[in-house]
Amino acid sequence: MSLVKVPDGPLREGFTTGTCATASAKSALMAIIHQQKIKDVDVHLPIDKILNIAVHSCEFEETRAICSVIKDAGDDPDVTNGAEIGCSLQLTNQKGIEFVGGEGIGTVTLPGLELKVGEPAINPVPRKMMTDAVQKLIHDFDLECGVQIEVFAIDGEKLAKRTLNERVGIMGGLSILGTSGIVKPYSASSYIASIEQGIDVAVANGIDELVINSGARSEKYLRTKSPELTEQSFIHYGNWIGETLRKIATSPIRKVTIGMMLGKAAKLAEGRVDTHSCISSWNKEFIRELAEKNGYELEKTKKIETLNMAGRLTEIFPFEQAETFYQSLLKHCYQVTNEIIPDVELDFYLISKTGTFIKYQENDIY
């Protein structure tokens, strides 16, 4: 398992693709107005903060300009860090602002998102940021025109393969995102937003059964259990199972299958719904007490204290369907989960590293 190393010391914030697009659109219109290359622009963010953004490239004609910005995600390990995001801006005779998806920008193909099917995946907040910036220039320079803004992302289609865009029906490229304009390093907000978006898309497309799992590996194993389900039925909760369950609780989803590996299950069983290793670690004392309550001998339970990770519990307890320890662990996970989504039919699977399963079966265990 590869781990992302968090840099030491204070973490540097970055800016979103929405801020990149806004800086590009503003610099493009300024280049047309002044008929000169623009080196940098100030972008007013939704959080009432102003960022000065360097312009990477700037080409202009009398009524058209193309400008771009290099995305800087700060210390966040963002897929789009270093990507070139830009706008081709054209003055038009018809007043108003039209948004067009250019090279590398995805298209919405499924209902359930904030945008209509067929629209370029330029989210509402970035659209407003660009609109505000452009309209101010039109007003300040008394321009009698409208503008067409074509947003593009160099290698966007390739980068989008490393995102969940296709899962929610955004095809052919990246989304232009951002609600605050800045990227907070290692923030959970963008991941949680993608979880909620995935559930919204599933519901909007008539899906009432979900399979939730931590990531791609566990999904691959779980797909063998539910081959009839579409891709939109599978949701990655990452480390935020609590957020995922709370979103499901407000939806019409009727059935949920949960797949979980030992490390996260050991935390969830104790009631910890945020399972990130930076937030919580597994409680050996709780796991040992669980084993002792189910009649395991002291000689065996003492070995739990020697383990450096919960995944190694298989060295003490054989990973088998009938093993009481795992059924007890799953019972606690089930109870914690059921409290959040009490009206949803629930199946729970423990998954080994090799892809074998243990399914929770109700019985008289602790």
C-alpha cells in the first residue's frame, strides 16, 4: 500500500481550476481591450479574498484572445496540479456571456449534477466568477458587446481518467471546479463533494441500490458479487464512511452493500466513522476485549498487542466465514452503520487483501 507523505511544516494553499479559468478569461478580455499581453491579473474569490495570478500564455487579436494559467494546487496532491487551464474569449455582437467547453473539458451526460445534460462541465461558482470578472470590465470600459468564453484544459481528457468524472457521467475531460477559489491542502471537502455528487447522480438515474467501498481495489472484488449493477451504483467512501452514510440517509436509496477491509472495520466497529489514519487509529484494547468476550483464550488475545496494523489480525484469527471474531467485528460495524441508515436494507462484507469475503450473519455473538 502506498502512502501519501504530508509535507512537514505549514502547508501552502493553492487555487482551483475555477480560479485558473477566471484569471484566463479576465486576462483575455484585458488583452483585447489594451491590445497588449497581460502578465498577471487579480482574481476576486468567492471568500472575499483577492489573488494575484500569473498568466502563462497570452495571444490576442482585435476581437479575440487566448490566455492560460498553470494550476497551482499548493501542497495538495491534486490531479490537476501543474495543468494548463485557459480560455479563448471572443467578443460577440449579442450581449451576454456564453460558456463553451473546449479541448479537455468534459461534457455532462447524466442527470443529477448542478448542470444540464449536454452542458460543458464548468460548475456554477466558476461560471459566476468568470461572469463577474468579465462584466466588470465590460462596464468599466463601456463596451457594447457580449462575449463567448471557451474554456480549455491541455491534456484534460487524459487527466480526467485519474478522476471519478466518468463515474458521474462527465465525459471527455475535466470539470472546472471550486467553491471558494482556493485549494486547502489535504482537505476532505473535495472528496466528500464527489461522494455526494455520485449519490445524486445515482438517484437521478433511477438507481436505488448502492455498493459502497473504500476504493478501486475493494470495488473490483465487490463487482463479482453484483455484476448486474451499473458503474453509477458503486460509490467510493475513502475515509469518509460517515459522510457517505449521512448522505444516503437523506436519499431514496433502499439497499446498501458495504465492503470494508480490516483496518477500517476495526475503527468503524468502535464507532469511528472517520477512518483516516491521521484522524484515528485502531484501538487494540477494544479489539482485544471483543475477542475475549467471544471466548478466545488469553494466549491468543494477548497477541493482538503485538500487531502494528489491524490487517495483521488474520495472523491470529483465520479469515473464514465461520470465525466468531470476524462475525463479532462485523456485528459492531453493522450496528454503527444501521444507526445512521436505519431504514435501508444493509449487507456487510469484510474483504481480505486477496479478495475473499466474510459476510455478516446475525447471530448471538458479542
